[in-house]
Amino acid sequence: MDNFDMFSRIIKGISAEFGENCEVVLHDLTKSYEHTIVAIENGHVTGRKVGDSGTNMGLEILRGTSTGLDQYNYVNRTLDNKIIKSTSIYLKDEKGDVTGSICINFDMTGLLSSQKELNTLINLQAENAMREHFSGNIDDVLDYLIEQSLDLIGKPISEMTKKDKMKAIEFLDKKGIFLIMKSMDKVADRFQISKFSIYNYLDEIRSSENESEGKPRKKNK
């Protein structure tokens, strides 16, 4: 990562300014997504360390589902139920492609015990709320996204039609899950279908997307 030393000093400065409840993470999105964290301060906030994976939000950026626009003051909840206020700033190369990010995660659980402090110290609007899954293990991120897709359909897998499964696969594709090599086996196993079926679903889904956008058909290999 270019300017690694400079970014490392920046995240140290931010964490020092706001104290031990402020985690600051530097992601290198040019690396394997299983190991995007290249520097982190106060990792105890979300339980992550250098060498751990990115979150589901980063996958959406890489997949192109979400634009690389900076996100400010959105709310998350960790696996151990901490309430986190987060900001994600995306780093881009000279072409404008996202190559990394600096993420600030402030544990405000203690502040929530005081309504007065909540009103004066944090400015959270309902429309800014979004869900991000914090985990240092990419398998946890994949499991989280798969469970989201199942919640979207709202019925047992044994009762799902092909249309239901295609809707779930489309959701997962837009979330960027198939950028992770091992995801295909996980999704196939969870939905009780073959990888070949997933490739066919993706081909149908993406062909339909391309046709609606006036793009030529592009098959999965």
C-alpha cells in the first residue's frame, strides 16, 4: 500500500485523540479479502487484529454494488452487543479506484446510559443507520451474509422454489460474496444446490441485469 507509514501515523493520532474506545482500522483492499487489515489501533473494540478480514461493506464496494463514497456516523452492533458509531473513508488511486479505507469505530455503549450525553455527544439520524458485520474471520462474514439472504426469503430452504433461491443468490451477488473463492462451496452447501446451479443462476441474473442496462450478455466462466 502506498503511503502506508503516513496512514499508520494518522490512525495512531485519531485513536490517541479519542481514547481506548475508539478503534481505527486501515484496510488494504488490493490484498486478499481474507486479510485486508494492515494496521489497527484499539482492536479490542471489535475484537480484530492485523491480518483479519474486511467487513461485508467492503465486499459491496469491491463488487460495485455500493459506490466508494465516504460513509459518516452510521450505527453498528458487534457480536458482543456493543453499540458502535462508525465512519468509513475510502482511499483511491489516480484512476479513482478504491484501494483501501480508514474506518473509525467508536464504542458508545457507555454513553448510552445517559440520555443527556446521547443527545449532546452523538448526532445520529435514522436514515444514516446501516448494518455492518465486524469479524476478523471471513467465514463469519460469509455466514452473516448467507443468513441475511435466508431472512430475505423468509421460508425454510426445503420449501424454496427456484425463484426463491435465485432471489437469494442475486442478493448475495450484489453483496459481493462471490468475490471470495470459498463462498461458492458455502452457499451451495447451505442452499442444498450444486455449484453448477449457482453458476447458472448467476448467468441468468447478470444477463437480465445487462439486458436492462443495454449491455452485451456476459457469461460466467
